[in-house]
Amino acid sequence: MSKLRPYQLLPEEAFMRKASNVSNGRNGLYTDEILLTTRSFVWTRMRMFGGIKEIRVYPLYNIKEYNRQPQVMQILHPLNNQPALAFYFTDGTEEYFTFQLSKHKARKEIAAWIADVCSVRGIAAAGPATAANPAPIPQQVGTMAGDIRAEILGAAEQIRDRGIQLGEEIRDSILSALRLKPLAPIPSAHESPPPPKPVFPTRRQPEPVVYITEENKPQILEGYIPFLQRQAGKPPFALRMQRAVNQIEAYLFKRGACERILGQLFTPGDLSYNYFYSRISAVETVMQSNSFYIANRVAPFDTEEYREVMQKAATNTTAQKRLAVLDGFFTDTDSKLEENEEILLKVDLLLAELSKLTTTNADARACEAVIDDLDGLIQNTPLYRHG
């Protein structure tokens, strides 16, 4: 297997910014590198023991825009709650990166990345460059970020001054209206007071429903965590959603341990390496399918409706039937959570068997029983079989 070479700049492409010791959160290790050029954002995934594992190139014109601003922002990483640089692309891909720095320095580094992306986004926004229409190389790149910061500060001052002015105008209008408002006549003793206006209860606003579709479907297992955390806002499912998130985090930890052991025992690309790694990937697909099902199953659940139905179910037959339907949300969710627990148990058994192997007795046949259990679990999962 040929070794991957570092990313090479195109003739019409210029270097902007680079960072090492970066983590995408998948294995918790700060081994990756990210690079910003005048045309692309490049993510180089490094192997645990050195060497390039994969190079992903994201053209800058594929970054989402909102109000003419690229969707590159600073967030808290859903896995470790650290300041993270987030990219949102038009194909639904979302990538998060944390730096091996203190929180204060990480925030400053992320702000610098965002400013540089904004400074070159106008060059790449017109679409991919061609031989007939090459992407121009920005001039005075070093000062562009500072100019943008100055413009932002100036706009903020204008907004503040305008807000103060509007507040004073509203205050003066209210005081003027109070001074000119005529006094209401005092009713006589023989006049009956007007009847009170009827008060009708306002219609309850339904809870927002967020589904996972093909457009926003995460491409990686940890991408389902924000969707599950959103459903945790429904009290009946709070503990269940936290359990689903904990299961994903536990699996990611175990997967990283398996990858480290496999990297020590085998060379990537060997039959034995592929034999084990294909099972791990298949199990992860089942976890993704279960997370997809859980998030979408809970999405339409209405907490207020459930409370109302429970109050009526003691004396109302129709309410009892509706309660049975709503209980199905809990039954289906618990079923998928139990499948995830079974997956974690099987991966624990595989990890235990792998840890017994050494470089001199690394034989895949020693783990056949555990692999057979994993294969049986995978084939018995309908969402995996039917894709």
C-alpha cells in the first residue's frame, strides 16, 4: 500500500493558515492537521503511530452561507465541551475541530481561523476555478483579517448608538401619550359596571419537531449526538436520550481501543486487519441506524398531550387507547437502547480477545466465536439489512 503524500498546493492556490495537534473528536487524540488555502479547507487525518491516514479536501465554495456569511463558527464540541471550530457544508457535512490549547488560547485561535475564512470566502464563493478562469490570489492577505475586525467593531458601535437613539424616542413618545391621555369618566352610583370581557384560553403551541432527513443525516456516529440531546428536552425521554448519548461515547472509546490494538498486531491492508476492521465498521453502521431510529421516533412525541391523556385515561376509554399508542414511543425506544447495549457487550468481548493476542500469535481464528456473535447481531438488525 503506497503512502499518502502531504497536500500539494495548486499553481494558482496560496497558503493562508495551518494548525497541527488538532482533534476531530473521533478518537480523542490531537494528531491531525488542518490547512486553509485560498481555494480549499484541507483536513489531514494522521495515523496513531505516524503517517497520513486520509486527506479530505473541502472547497470553500461548498461552505454554507447565511446572510452572506460563511457558516464557520465557534461552538462547544458535543463530545468534550471544548471550544471547537465548526464547518457546515452545503451537502450536509458537519466537521468540528478542537485544538490542544487552553480554552482562552483556543478561542483566540478559532477566531483567527474564522476571520481568515471570511477574508477569502469572497474569492472562492463564485465557484471552482478553471484553467480559463483561475482563482485570483488575494493581495495584502495579512491585513484583511484586521480590516474585517475593524469593520465589525465600527458596525457594532453604530448599532449601539442607534439603539440608544431609538430608546430615547420611544421613551419620549410614551411620556407624551401619558400626558395627553384623557381621564376616564367616573361612573355614577346608578350605573352598573360594564360586563367583563370573556377570556378564552390561548391555543397551546406544539413542540417543534426536528427530523433527520437525507439532507441533514450525519455521516459519522458522533454526528447523531446533537439530535439526541435535542430530544432530551422532553422530560419523559430525558434519561433515555442521555443513555443513548452515553452508549455512543462508550462505543467510540471501545472502537479507538480496538483500532490501537489492531494497529499494533497487523499492518493496515492485511487480510487479518481487514477481517476485524470490517466487523467493527458493520457494528458501527448498526449503531448509526439505531441512533437514527431513536431520534426520529421521539421527534413527534408531544409531552403536553401525553400528560393530558394520562389524566383522562383513568375514566375515558378513548384516552386509554391513545395512551396505549403513546406508550409505543417508549417501547420502541427502549428496544433500540437494548440493542445498543448488546452491541457494547459484544465489542467488549472482542476487545478482551484482541488484548490476549501478541505479534507472534496474532491469529484471527482465535476470535472466531466473538466474530460469529457480532455477525449474528448484525444480520438480525432489520435497519442494517434494509439500509
